[in-house]
Amino acid sequence: MRTLRASELGSFLYCRRAWWYQLQGIRSQNQAELQGGTAFHHEHGRKVLQAQMLRLGAWAALLLALVLAAVGLTLLVLR
């Protein structure tokens, strides 16, 4: 009994013939398009990670601003 991967199931659901070719070890003839798609997905993943890091930085800056405002107001009231 062998394990089915999610990509294999997706390939089967999209095109049973393509899944069968893949199972037989026959490579697709559109390798350039596949490599272009892979490069696109890597670049998209990098941009998503960058956006997540920027969002985290923005939340940290907001938190720091709130803390500094609270400290400033506290010092102003204590004077």
C-alpha cells in the first residue's frame, strides 16, 4: 500500500490522463511553462512573507507608540 500525496490527488482530479502519465514517469512536454509557474509561485510566496513581516513591524510600531504615549501621559500627570 502506498501513500497518496495531495499534489497527486489534485493532479488526478484536474486530469486523470495527466495523473496516469505522471504515474508512468512520463514527463510533461511543457517544462518551460511548468518552470515559469514554479518561479511565479516562489516569487509570490516571497512577497507574501514580506507583507507578513511588514504587517508585524507595523503592529510592533503601533504597540511601541501606545506604550510611549502611556508613559508620556503618566509622567505629565505626575508633574
